[in-house]
Amino acid sequence: MNNKPDKKSLSIVELLPILFFAGRILLFLALIPNDLHGFGDFQVYYDIAAIPGLPFFQYWSEYPPVYAWTIEFIYFLSSGNQFIFDFILYLLLTIAGSVSIWQVAKISELLFKDESKNLWRVILYFGFLAFNSYTWWYFDLIPVALMLLAIYAVLKGKDTMAGLWLGIGILAKWFPILLLPAIFRFKERKTFLKIAGIAIGMTVIVWGIHILVSPTMTLASLQSQPSRSSWQTFWALIDGNMTTGAFVPMEERIWPEAATFPRGNPSIIPSWATLLVFGGLGFWILLKTKLNQAHSFLSMIGITWALFLLWSIGWSPQWILYVLPLIVLTLPLNAAILFAFGISLITFIEWPFLLSHRIFEGLWLVVPIRLILLTGMILQWYKLIFKMTK
């Protein structure tokens, strides 16, 4: 009897993205009778898309074009039927989740020669993604997938694809631009300029077209995020802004001046001043380290992300989706479990456990713990980079 495994059968790593997709479809069917939206932004996405007219033309959007036009196109496909709108967007997020798991598996293969280490890290990421409601409450899993596609392309030396994925990611949500400092240090100058040129060039062209065709609403869109008051951060506690990151009422999006209305206490410490501190620290680390391995490259991305989150005047719970794959792929397995679970636990305690019930005093607990966790991650990543450059 031949007991050898069938070579045509799927490995566990190949099975996990499929299992994630299948499980999410079953979850969708189970949640429909009750509340798919939960404490997320699906209702907000639908309400924005339902505003008469087009984004950047008849109303402004706080997010870049890929996000704005995606929900507008889904609204068109669904003919305004919210059930169909929810399903299409949920399906896109599910695909993005499967792609993210697959990309973590492919990146892990480049980092670890030991198949068991690779397997456990993919399983760990699958577990944190499968049971994380932020992955279906918010849009962010799509730019996360694009970020991971860009990272994999960089590691494989596919510079044109890296620039394209990075450009699309920036146009979906600005955050993937945080890859550029690590790419600058990891790649030769010519290669970096090619990747950055494609990504930034795409961004400038798309935004430039919008500005030329509809300058008023496009400029309002670009001004909306920088004009926000602080929320859910250490800076918000200093400013006395005990609030969530909820944005403006829907009816105000048709007024370009509403994008810059003051909606909270102004910053006591200006962002440019804190940028000098955190940006300077990041620049010092960037120059002091040598990113000559894939592991150190990913660790530098993690440091950049953590410094950004420490500097940012605002914090949204779904942002943990961007750091979870970096934690799982780089830190020692025990530390990865500790930090991934810790940042997830404190974030869920914050939202929806405390803030959905308007217990804003809880920010005095969760914000310092989050600062400690992010600082701990920076130290762990810096130690990894330093160890590899000895």
C-alpha cells in the first residue's frame, strides 16, 4: 500500500486562504439575520455612496480616490440596494483577507527556511485575521493586502510591480506610503527611485486629474484629514478631546468649507513639533542601521509604522490590521503572540467595549498601554535589525 501523500493535494499553507474565504461566506450568511455592521463603518460607506452625485465632484471624501470610487461603483452595481452593497463590499474584503494570508505565507517562505516556523506564523496570522471583526467592519483590509503585495514584490526584486502595488495602495489609503523609508535603505538608489517614482507618480497623476477637473471638492478632500482635531491618542488626552474618530455629518459633505470646520479642541502641542521628534528618531534609526536582509527590511517597516502611530494625533482601531502581519513575520514566535494578542486585546477593549458605551474615561487606561506596546515593538524590531547587522 502506498502511504505517500498525494502531491496534488493542497498543503496547509495553501489551504488557509481558501479556508478563510469559505469561513467568511458562512459567517456572512450567519450574520445577515442579526447585525453584519456591528460597530464598524459599513453603514457610513453606504451613506456616503448614497449622496447624490460623485465623489470629488458633488461631495468631498476624506479618503483617497480608490476608496471613494470603489464604494461609489459598488453602490452603482447594487442599484442602491443596501443588502447587495454590503455583500459585494464584504466579498471584496474577504478576497483581500485571503490575499493577505497568502502573501504572509509567501513572504514567510522568504524569511524562514524552516517549514515548521513558516507554517506556525501563517497559522498565527490566519487566527488573528479570522476572528478579528475589524476585517469585515472596515475597508482597511484592502490596503493591507496591497501593502503586502508591494512588500513581496520588493523582496522578489519585481520593482515595477512593487511600484504599481504601492501606488494603488497609497490611492486606496495613504498608509502604504510608510514603506518608502525602508525601501530607500533596503534597495539601491536607482531601484528605490524607480519604485518611488512609479508609486508617487501614479498618486500625483490621479490626484492631479481630480484637481484639474474638480478643484474645489478635491482640495476640500485633501484638506479634510489634516484639519481634524486629535482623537483617542496621548495627544488627544492632552488636548482634552475625549471623543472617537467619527467624522462629519453626511449632509455637510456637500459643503467644501465643512472639510476644515474646527470640531474639537486645537492641538496644544503642534504636530510639526512632534514630527521633528518622531521623524528625527526614525531618520536616526534609518541612517544607523543597514538593511541588508529581508528580515531587517520588514523590521524597519514595523519601526516606521510604530513611530507613525506614536506621532499621529488620531488613532482608529482597524489600524492594527497594518501592524499584525509585520509582528507575525518578524518577531520571535512567543513575542509575536504576546504583542499581536496584546495590541488586539487593548484595541477591542477600547472599541467597541468602552467607547461604544461612551466610557471615555477608559482612554486614560488604554492609551498608555498602547504606547507601551508600540514602544516595546520598536525596541524589539531595533534589536532584530542591530543583531543582523553585527
